[in-house]
Amino acid sequence: MSAITKFLPRNHLSYFVGKLVQWRGPAIWAQITIQWFAKMYNINLEEAEFPVSGYPSLGDFFVRKLKAGRRPVANATVVHPADSQISQHGEIRDGGFLIQAKGRDYLVRELLANSEAQIKYQGGYFITYYLCPTDYHRVHSPVDGVIQKVTHIPGELWPVNKWSVENIHDLFSVNERIVVEIATEVGPVAVVFVGATNVGKIELSFDPSFVGNQFTLMKNRIVEYRTPIEIKKGEELGMFRMGSTVVMVYAEEFNKRFGSNLNLGPGVKYGEALSRS
């Protein structure tokens, strides 16, 4: 099935799917579709901030918040950013290479669209988190720090499922993405939101001017904040309007301190400890 997407207008398809799931028709329609979706995929409705009747569309349910206390933030230096499955992780190798899948590598400088990234993150560590469409879709900061820069990189919207990861060359470097760079006590940290087919859009919570898949962005948009934005571990960074992928990129200092002592799931929840110390 995924091979068929080679011949589909993926960006336009994703845009219209996003519009469709955001359609706010009769309230009874939204309740029926949300109940069906939750039952089909065994979603715990008790975790949702509101009852089903509180969501005017399936799209609003996709980006539901959770009830207070459902994801306690661990007393650890670094935590996981999202409810997800860890699909790859490892040291950033000489030359700035990250693992996409067995036999497929890609470059950190291309992922971040920054020629200095190879030096900045040499000897660091990366973790790839896959959020399926049924997961909680908000992404949270894994660290305390200061948001210094955001880069929005237009691109393709390939699926990020197993077939695509194993078959699409440089998948995470060719798909649209938004990179949030945070200065922290463990060195620079990059949170990469990767777009995908049928992800209606990516949105940032701290800067609503960044919105994915809008057809208006023809080149990279970079914002360096004159007044840096403080962020606390566990605070919300942004959201996907359906499932997708987050790639975390950490510098060498993180790897030296924690690289051999990490909780790597594979299934994790946001706020759970990544570092064991």
C-alpha cells in the first residue's frame, strides 16, 4: 500500500484529509466517529481532558489534552517528549550520521538544515519516536532550558510507517519538518517535528506563527528569538494533527553523561524518565 503513495499528491492529500477531520458537522456525527475511533484502536477515553461530547470534531479529539496528573513528569534530568514507540536510537557517528533503518543512514546537518550541525552534535545521541494515529499527539519538552531558535523546512509528506522508513532514502530529511533548538545544561538539544502523509499540520504551542503544510512556505523560515523563551521539562512544545515522528538530537555532553544508562522503551509515555540519573 505504501508504494502506491509514490503516485499520489501527498501534500495536497494531507491538506484535505486535515480539513476533513477538522470538519465540525452535527455534534452527533462527531460523537459517533470519535466513539468508533476510540473503540477501534482501544484508546483510553478516561485520560482525555473532556468527555467525547466536548470535542466538536475528530480532529479536535486527535489533539486532545490529558487530565491533570495523567503523565507525571519524572524527577530526571531528561524525560521522553511524547507517547510513542522508539524505532531507532544511537550515537551520532563520525561524519554526522544517524540511523534511519537497517542499511539506511542520513545526516544530522540535512535533518536540521544546518551546515554547522555536524560539528555541533558530533559524538551526540539521537532517538526516533514514532507516534501512531491513536497516540496522544502533543509533544513536550524533554528538558529544562531556553528555546533559542526555530527552523521550518518545507518538504515532502511521505508516510513515516515501517515501509517508508525502510525504503524512502533520507526520509526524515526530505519530509517537511519544524526544528526547535533548546539550550540546556546538557548542551544543545534539537526537537524535530517530522511531517507525514495525512498529518493535517504541525503546530507549535509557544509560537502559533509556525504551522505546517500550508503551501505558502517556499524556502526555510528561521526565527532566532531576541528574548529567549524559557521552557520547563514536561511543558508542551507543539502538536501533530495526526500521528507522525519526532527525532530528538542531543549533543556529546548528553551522550557522555547518559548514553550508557537510558530508558529506551520501546513503548514510552511523555514525562517518563529517559536518563536514569
